[in-house]
Amino acid sequence: MKQITLEKLHNKELIEKKLKEGKGIDFIAELYREADKRNRSFYGWFIIDKEFKIRSASETHFSSIPKEVEELLEDVPEAKEILGEYKFVHPELEAKIKELLKKAGVSSISYSEICEKVVIPKVSIRSPKPTCDDAKKKLKVWTYMLKKAGIYPSNEIWILDRSGEAQSSSEIFLQIEDKKKIEEYERAGIKFVDLDAYISVDKEQDKEKAKKEWINFFNKINIKSPKDNKRAIEIVLRKIGKDVSKLNKEDLLICTKVLKELCEAFPYISELQPIQVLTDKEEIEISENVYFSSKYEPEQDWQRQSLVEVGSFLSDKYLEEGSIRGWKEFFRKVRVREKAPSEAVEKFAIIFASNRLSELGYSNIRHSQDGHDFICNKDGIEYYVEVKGRTADIEDIKLEKSEVKSAIKKKNTYILIVVFGIPNQPKLCMITNPIEAVEDWYEITIPKETLKKFIMNKT
């Protein structure tokens, strides 16, 4: 007589036959018990579901629903529709061998599982933005469910700010401790999570504990303090950037202060786009067109001079809070000018030199472009003047080809004037016949390519 093995008894056709005879549940329960006695694996084993269909144990759930899931179904009735997607073990079979069915892979419906399928779609920014009070209340409750389940959505969700408006989670931040600064940051366009609103729907009695849990939840979905997320800088720039509408002066000063504080939290950011700034004339201009005023101790202090008009100067009002160094570092990042273009330096030098020549008794000063900048007269002699301007204290000066030719030709009537230290401490250097003033000026190097052209062939 052939021995009947468990493997032959655990047969879909045989189980279906037993179901038709009304003995299916008892039959399969007995199979599980016998297999457990023999320490057999339940991998790939069948069960009978609520509809008396034969299914793989690993694709089914227990029909008994945990209390927390029942509470969730009350708060979110739409979740009941999700239950229709699940396949449940027949309650009678569950009652007989629940522990063995666990070994076979049957699982309970979990709170987090329902939350992922039902709640996340409701709070996602792909769903309509909550605008009415009822929708906002539901949003708080749904977000609480996610926190309770330990689910941290990777995609953006709606979050309520302190004004009660829903914001995308990528556009909102955790509150900072300083209440005054919170108001300033909000005026600069920064939105903060309304922590109190979320704590109010939390069932945790210890409010401080609830607050810490909420902060942990928001951190895990990448909602952080503005000083921990450089996204805040982008948001403020949208408020005071050069391509947006001009702010009033008070808001501009506040926004700039907030932007500076945020930049200090991210010292590796070396450059930002130009922004609106307040000038010394109480006007609003773009930072890349404005110069540092004297109080910022710039490398080139163009505000103290009056010979050349370079542009507007930065308002000193920013310095009412914070250090000169801190503000200067910040404004450099938004491209406030510290150095004038070479054209301004040359123009300064020419005016400065012209004035000095007049003081020295030179007259009829007029411009020229033939290897010199000026022609002027003194004591009946006509002089030819070349002017050069430098911001450095002193440095070597090079005469161009046309200037050298003019100097050789004009000799003692050729004057070289160099104005160093522009614009901070301009000092004038005046050399008559600069060719004679330089030792070995006549030494030249003839390039080999030139020499090749003059090689004489043998006759």
C-alpha cells in the first residue's frame, strides 16, 4: 500500500473537493497541525479565504482588524474602500489555527499600511490645496496619523503655516526660538509650521513630548529651521531680487537683514544674485550698480572724492545692527561694488593731473591723442603730457609704443604724470623727459624671427 504524504494531501484539487463536501476548513486545518508536528515549512501553502476560495497564505490577511485600524477607519471613512482590495482568511479557519497561519505568511492589516494607501494621497500636494476650515482640520488629523504610524512621506505634502494657510512642505520651515525674528522672517517671505495647531490634535497628554515628536516628524520629511535649509535663501531672494517689484524701504531693510543672517549660516555660499538695496539717497537700486560708502571701509573709497561720479552709494542704515565686516562680506556676495572700472580711474587721474598742472602755472590745457593726453603751455613753451592712473600705492609703469616714440621725439617737453593711490590717497608723480630718467632705456631685444628676415645670402 502506498504511503500518502503531506505534500500529496496539500493539493489544490483535493482541497477544492473537500470544500464541495463541506469539509474544506477542517481538512486544511488538520493538514497545518500535522505539518507543524513534523516541523515542516509552510512555504507556498494554501488557505481558504472568506469567499471560500483557495489562495496562497502569503497574499492574505487576518479578518480581525486591530483597534487602531478601526479608529483610523472612523476618522477616514474612505479607508473602508481600501479594505475591498484585501483578501482575508476565512474567520473559522483563523479561529482554528491562527498561530500556524502566521507561520505560513498570513499577516494582520497594519495601521501604517492603511495610512500609506489612504492618508498619504490626501495630504500630498497633488491633492487640492486645503482652503476651508474643515479641510484644514482634516489635514492636521491626517498628518497626525502619519506621525503616529511612523510614516515619513518622501514627496511633498501640505503643511499649515502660522497664518493657517497650507504650504508645500518644501516651502515651509520649523520655527526659530526668537519671536521677534519670526515676524521679521515672515515679512521676508519665510513661512513657519504652526506647531501649536498640530500639537492641538495630538492625543499625547505631555505637550512638551508632543512638541519634540512633531519636530522629529517634520525634520524627517525635510522641514527644518531656515538656517538649516538653504532653500530659505532662495525664498528671500524671490522677495528682494533684482527682477521683482520694489519693496518699501522698511521691508527692504528687514529682508536684507534676514538674507544676511541666512547667508552667515551657509558660509560656503560665495556669491548670490544681485538684490535690491537702499542707497545713501534713500533710493532703491540694484546692488551690482551700487558702491560701498565710506563707512564700510572699502578697498577703494569713491565716496570721499568729488572728481568723478561713479554711481550711487550703499546706505549706512544697514550698519545699525551688526558689524562692518559682516555687512561688507554679505554685500560682496550680492556684488556691491568696491572697485571702480579702469575708465573711472583714468578719468580721475586726468582731472587730478589737469588741476595740478593749473596750480603749477601751466595754461591752455587741451586734450590730445597722439602719444600723450594733454598739450599745455608754460613760459612760452608747449608741453606734451601723458597721464596714467593707478589704484595701487606705487608700481612699475609701462609706456606704450606710441608713447615711447612721442617721449623720444619731444624730449624735455614731454611730461609723464602718474597718479597713484586713486581714489583713497591720490599722490602725483611728475617726470619731465621720462626716457632720460630711466637707466638703460635704450637696451632692446631683437626677436630671432626679425633677425631671420635680414640674413644675407652669399654672393
